[in-house]
Amino acid sequence: MSTVVIVGAQWGDEGKGKIIDYLAGEADVVVRAQGGNNAGHTVVVGDKKYALHLIPSGILNPKTVNIVGNGVVFDPEGFLKEVEKIEAQGVSVENIKISDRAHVIFPYHKVLDALAEDSRGEEMIGTTKKGIGPCYMDKVERSGIRICDLMNREVFIDKVSKQIDKKNEIIEKIYGGEKLDKQQIIDQYLGYAEQIRKYVDDTSVLVYDAVKSGKKVLFEGAQGTLLDVDLGTYPYVTSSHPISGGFTVGTGIGPNMIQEVVGIIKAYTTRVGKGPFVTEQDNEIGDRIRIAGNEFGTTTGRPRRCGWFDVVMVRYAARVNGLTALSIMLLDVLTGFDEISICTGYKMGNKVIEHFPACLETLAKCEPIYETMAGWSEDITKCTSYEELPENARKYIDRIEELIDVPVKIISVGPGRDQTIIREKIYR
């Protein structure tokens, strides 16, 4: 058994796609377990850039089986557009499998997502308006429609007709919106059903069999720990569980089948949307990091808020995920800073806070306790080993490793596959 979970250990956008793509080169199976096409990974191979949303990042490796698990909310329209785009780039999609238990996103989910968000006014939570939250709401309410329903024409028409009637009533009477065309949606999704039918399977069996037979299975995380609906900065979170525990329910395997949990972290911190951000640099430093790191969302294009590395946050992520390794991304972005700050704790008044608080009002009052380290000016993008890095870059990595108490096994010094330093083997 050789299983590896990749999770974001911050607020998402940590660079998971690159590491997943790198490790997928050895993997027999790559699995998505939560979220939907609200997430985005950018993978760079040579001079080509691939933006992936629903399709697992292992798709760039022709021998890898790519599974969309039962915990994902599936947008057929988004998936088929992504397939068309990636095929145009010369990538085969033959090895994609979609769980028959995954819930389906419909136009009414997207409409309700946008209407609900707009109605919040100044209290907007920053949803991507792709219908993710409303689809998960239906799932929990036990009124959702799954892929297996979509595959059965009569069952699907009956279920979706009732749902459209119900949702139209909400759209019209609560939000004052315009009702959706029932027959148009039915016809549209029956067409999608035939297009995706060849990909549909009982993926929980596929994953279980792969693990039991000793194949290398890579579980691909989306978003980040601080966006978890239970453990993140609620309500500025996603609607699912982008933590290591989410892979058990999101793929249908037991927790004893997970061996290695790799937390992906940036060498600094970023966040999209609203909510407290203790180490945020809303100044020239933040602007410099944003430009050097190209910190704009893969899915939304929104500029990300930027700040110094936050140990309190990542230590929290290490605890709730059971991290066994760290992968530091975008270390090269910090090249040229004379000094680099690390937040080692929070201060609220005269009180020092060592653990990440649940209450956002408390978090908003926290001030960072910084430790300052000397920076480096040398170009590190061509370094191929830890030893080749400048002394101050090594000291920075060592200090993070010491403060988090998790070994740094991977270091990224650029966007390319070949700009990845592996300090210790990931697959056991």
C-alpha cells in the first residue's frame, strides 16, 4: 500500500497542482474527493500551461487513472468544456472516471448561489457563484440529484422536474428572480448524460482495489485547510472538507488506508475574499509579493491578498490534518527581500495566542508577533538540491520546519516540473 494525500495547509492557492502533477508521474491513480469547479490548479509543463478545475491533475500523465470521487459536486457543463479545452491541447481524457454517487450541479444551483450572495450586501462571503454551496445544501437536505440518477432517464426526469418547480418558487417568491425553463434544463442534462456516460463508474471500488493491490494512489486536495466548513475561518469557507479526513468520506475508503499526508504551503501567505488575515501586508510588500508570485486566482482571476508566513495557521493545519510532510512552494518569490518576517504567534492586547482561534472576532483583533530573518538576493530558480540554495534560504526553510515540527520534504523554486527539489521520497 502506497497512498499519499495532498492538502492545502493555508487558505488554498498554495500550488497544489504542481506537486500533484509532479507526484502523479509515479502514481497509478489520482483522486479528487471534494469541492467542484470552484477550485483551480495551474500546472506548467515546458512552455505549456494547463488550468484544471474538475479534472484531476494526473490527467497530464497518460497512464494515470483520474477519478472524480463521490464527495465532489459535479458540473457536467463545466466538465465538458474543460475536456474540450484540454483535448485541444493534445491531452487524452480516456482515463477519467466519475463517481456514480457524486451530486450534480444544475443551473438553479448557480442562480440561487448568485442571488443569495448578492442579497448579503456588505456581508458577502466571496462565493464563486458556481452553485457549489447550494448543491451541497441539497445533498445534506437529501433532495440532491446524483450521477446515478442522471444515468436513468425516467428517474432523472421525475426528480429534476420536482426540484426545478421547488427552486423556481424560491427564485421568484423569495428573491424576485426570473424562473428557469424546466424543459430546457431537462433536455440539456439528458444530452450531458450521454456525453459523460462512458466516464461513470463505482469509483469507491476502483480506489479500494487500487489501494489493496499495492498501487500508488494520490489523493488530490482542492482549496485549503482554512477553507474547511468545520475547521476553517467560518463563514468565509467552502462548503466541503478540504482536509485529510475529507478523503475518507469523499472517496469511500477507510482512514487506515491513508499513509502520507503532505501539506502544501507557500513561503508566504495569501487569501482571496473577505475575512481576517493577521499577517496581511496591504502595502508595497504585499504588492511586490502579488506581482512576483502572479497572485491572481486560477478560477476567478481575483487578486489575492498577500502577507508574511503564518506559523500559527500552518501549525493548526498540521494538527488537524495529521501532516507527515511539508512542501514549500514559491520560495523564489521571496528572492530580493533584504528581510523576511515570520509570524510565530498572535498577540491580542497583553495576551499571547498560540493556537488558531475559532472566533473571527478574536482573530480580527490579533496582531502578529514577528521574527525577522535575513533574506537572499541570489537567483534560486535553477537550484536542483537543498545544498545549492543560498544559506539564508536554507535557514528560512529550517526555521519553518522547526516551528511547525513537520519535515519539509519538497521545495519549489519555480513553476516548472524541473524546478522541484525532493529532499525525501514521498511514496513509501
